[in-house]
Amino acid sequence: MAMESKQTYNLVIVGFGGMGSYHGQLIEQAERVTVFGTYDPIEYRMELARSRGFRTYESFEAVLGDEEVDIVLVATPNDVHKELSIAALRAGKHVICEKPVTMNAADLLEIVQAAEEAQRIFTVHQNRRWDEDFLIVKDLFEHRKVGDVFHLESRVQGANGIPGDWRQLKAYGGGMLLDWGVHLLDQLLLLTDSKIHSVSADLSYILGTEVDDGFIATIKFKDGLNAVIEVGTTNYIKLPRWYVKGTEGTAVIHDWDLSGEIVTRNLEVEHVEPKPIQAGKGLTKTMAPPSEESTIRRAIEPVEDLSDSFYANLVSTLEGASTQAVPNAEVHRVLTLIETIFEAADSQCVIVREI
Ligand code: NAD
């Protein structure tokens, strides 16, 4: 008996810059989704696409008018995500949109409504929920590897400033809170089921751009977790990517190379008083390292990720076999938190708000 062949979905990448081109690479490895074409208003981007063997369209309208196109992937600057997504949905296409999906939470709801009306899938590429370092921290929480986590710090720090294009301009949705902020906040909200209790924040404008070149936000949850989230683009020396404190121990992950360690209390050993150490011009017992016998040190180990790839999940969602790996309600919550961080930084107040 002949095997039933499964449909391959034709996807067009709209915006063939850094990320559009990267999606091209990823989709070439994905099953049942193919890069059917690309569109970008800049001719040299289209030349680049052709040199990679991708078909190119002359206009966005031509993409929408092509009945063979099933999925439109929006990888343009942030300010046009909304109009391009809504137009594609209304033309009967499913849509993947890059993050930040929109520049505010209300705009996302308009897109979701357009998707419901068109009965098409709309999904956002918040891909760093699959980063290995994050999955390790999620595992720490879930398996109480440092006990109950009550404090975490999640940071990305570079020294290269804001990339020198639209990311420096407000009208295009530039700034680091809307850029890396989306990823770090998306990750944070996946770590606890608790609602947020309050938010305080500072945006940084060291580089003199009209948008933030970084930020530090302190987010307190109702379950007692305190999180410090930081993005910096003027850090010549970096702090660790993750620092996690629980009731039984502490974990640190220095970087995406997963270097770091987990140190926990050794429950099988009676507490051993540390010996005072010379520190600066004085002695201290309080700040002496814990004795070796009363602690257990472990290296950071990768955790297995059994989830489908983003595109495989989209295919099974299109076929009714799964639900979206990045639910739109979760995307909306991230945008609501971003709006609250802007508000907290502008007002220099602690915003007490359940989110
Ligand atoms: P980029 O400037 O490298 O590329 C954007 C491209 O969009 C350019 O080639 C530009 O000509 C094109 N473009 C502009 N307006 C257009 C329009 N109306 N129609 C079609 N094309 C248009 O920017 P980038 O770094 O690739 O970022 C693109 C998007 O991807 C942004 O939303 C960004 O936040 C997101 N992004 C996501 C990740 C991630 O990890 N998920 C990483 C990088 C960028």
C-alpha cells in the first residue's frame, strides 16, 4: 500500500536581514516546512537570498497574492510587525512573527483578533525559551536542586553598544528592553506559576541614544521570588548569566558555554563552623567560605530537551495535533510586563500590580 505523503508547508520569509536569513538556515533543516520564497525591499538582500537559492518576490502584495504560500514569517524591524502580520492573516496565511511581536500589549490583541477572524495560526518566535542555560535553571526550580528559589539574577551584558541600525531609533521599536528584554522576561515568567507583585526599574542611556541601551528591573512575585533582570551593552566585564539562590544552595551559570556550578548544603553533615579568615584589614567568620565538608559542589550539566523544534510544533499545531509552543497569552503577559517596566522607570516608583 502506498504511504500517504504528508503536506509540506510553503513559507515565505518577509524581511531578509540578519534574522530572516538565520530562519532560512534553520528552516532548511526542518521537516515539512520549506522556504518557498523571500521578500525584502532592499535589492542587495534579495540578491543575497537568490545567491542562497531562494526565490524572491517583487512585493509584499505579491507574497500575499500567491495562493501557494501557506505561512508568512515576519522578520522585519519591530514597527511594521503588526501591519504586516494582520495583512498576511487577512490574506489567509498563517503567520510567524519575530519578537518583540508589537511595541505594546494592545497591538498584539488586534493581531490575535485578526487571526481568530481569519481562522489562521499566529505565533511569535520567542526562541530563547529553549536556550540550554535557561532549561538548566528551569530544571533547578522544578527539581528543587537548590531548595526553594527565592532570588535570581538573569543578565546579558555586552560592550558593543546597540547595533547601529534601526535598533537605536524609537520609531522602529528600538532599545534593549524591547530587544533582549523580551527573551529574559519570557524566560523569567516560565520559571514560576506565581503572579507578579511589584516592579521597579531603571533604563540606561549611557550611549546617548533616544532609546535605552540597557536596563535593570527588579520583579517581585507573590510567591516570594525576587528577580533582578539586566541587559547591558556597555559592560566590558560581564557578571554571570545566571545567579540563583535557594533555601538549600546557590547556582551560578557564567555564560552560554554553561560553565558554572551548583553548591548545596550537605544535609548528611552537621554544620561545621567556618574558621575566621583575614579579609582586607580585618577578620571575618561571617564572610568566610563554608567548610568543604558541609557543602556539595556539582558542575552544571545540560538537561535533555525533548520538545519539538519551533517549526515542527507549528506544523503539528496547524494539523490540530498540538497547541502552540509559545501561547499568545504568554506573549501578551511579557508585553504587559515590559510596559510596566517602562512605567516604573519613567515614574521612578515601585509599581505594585498583579501581572
Ligand atoms: P535587520 O535590520 O538585519 O533585518 C530587517 C530586514 O527587514 C531588512 O533587510 C529590511 O530591509 C527589511 N524590512 C524593513 N521593512 C520591511 C518591510 N516593510 N517589508 C519587508 N522587509 C522589510 O534586523 P534583524 O536583526 O534581522 O531583526 C529583524 C527582527 O528579528 C526584529 O524584530 C528583531 O527583534 C528580531 N530578531 C529576533 C531574534 C531572536 O533571537 N528571536 C534575533 C535577532 C533579531
